[in-house]
Amino acid sequence: MTGMRRSKPRYAELGDLLQAAIEKGEYPVGTLLPTELELCERFEVSRHTARAALAQLIAAGLVQRRPGAGTRVIAQSAAMRYEHEVDTVDTLMQYGNTTRLKIVETGRLVADAATAQRLEIREGKEYLRLRGLRLEEPARLAVAVTEMLVPVRAGVPAARLLDAASTARTVASFLDPARLSRVEQVFDAASFDADDARLLEIRRSEPAMRVQRRYRDADGRLLMLATSLHPPGRFAYSMVLSRNHRQ
């Protein structure tokens, strides 16, 4: 495959090459990309590799494929850098497996009245505050800054959560889907403060998509309140809703 690096899978290299060509205007919006067969011949790749490369462009929102009509360019730049589709608690938790949590700050605090209400604990009780970045793998692009608040109760691995070297692994095991009864989610609009903007390397004036999640155990107790702020163009969240027909 002439002129292409080998640091990625061949389909990803080809997908990146085609995306760059689209962004440069070599394939304007409304035009068709080469067919799978043409890509195979031009870049000396298999049909499977060509198909996977086109799938990468579809996932980026750059092209649309229709049987018999080819692959048409529908946007010059990718709509989102990371998309997460969810329909169950288990698939929601896969978000943690497909991104990397980089911890930047941990602390043990005492809840004031407002925080106690948010965490469903009494004022004066202790809680943990964990702050980090969610990084898309393998590009290591930061897709969110995340704050995690954990009420300190019996069974909470506080020492491991506060140890930045083990926090990410401990969060993953602490929020094991097997121990969760439900996850409550709220999406709204917000803005970044100067510190969050600096971490994400964006302007402070950028708008944010805020996702708040409450993770509850089998008894309904709050295990964690996690709040993530996503900058424009780096994250999409999708779900499929279906009718539940009762027998």
C-alpha cells in the first residue's frame, strides 16, 4: 500500500487516508468514493480491508452507503471523534473498557449541606472526590473531563480509590455491572471552567455536553455520582428504544 504507514491495522491506515482526502476536498460532499474493488486494486488490500476502512468513514459520519448506489460523501469533516451506543447497563459499562481513565486529582472531603443532598448522605459525612480525563484509545484524545464523588461507607475501597496509580482499575471493579441495580443518567448543557478547559486543551468559552450518572447497588444505595463534561465534536451518545410488548 504505497505511501501508507504500518503503525496501524491496514484498514485503519486506509480509512485515515480516505478521511484526509475527504477533508482536503479531493472527494467533495455529494460525490462517490471509489468502490471496494477499486480500493482493493489501487491500494493492494483485501476486500475485507476495504470494507472495514469504509465502515470507519461511516462511523465518523463522513459517508453513507446504500446498496446499489455506492458510498457517497455526506460531510467534509467528522461529526464526532467518539460514539458510544448503549441499551443496557452492561453496554454502558463498556464505555469504561473502550476508553482510558487518566486520574489527575484525588481527595477525601467532608460533605457540606449541598453535597450531602447530592450524595444522599448526612452533612458532615466523608466522601471521595476523584477527577480525571477520559481518553479515546488508541489516539489518546481526551473526550471528557470527569468528576467522581463516592460516599465513604463500609466496603468502599477508599485507599485504592485515592491512590492515583490504582484508581482507574479500582473504579472499574467497584462499578462491576454484577453489583449494580441501575444507572440513572441526566444529559444537559453546561460550560467549562478555566481548569477543565486547560485539561482538555480547549477555549474556556466552548459549550459542554454534561452527563451525570448515578450508580446504585442492589439495595438502591448510591455508589457513585459521576459527572462528565464533553467538548463539541469529540463524543456522541446513542441509544435504541423499542416498544415492550407485554404478553
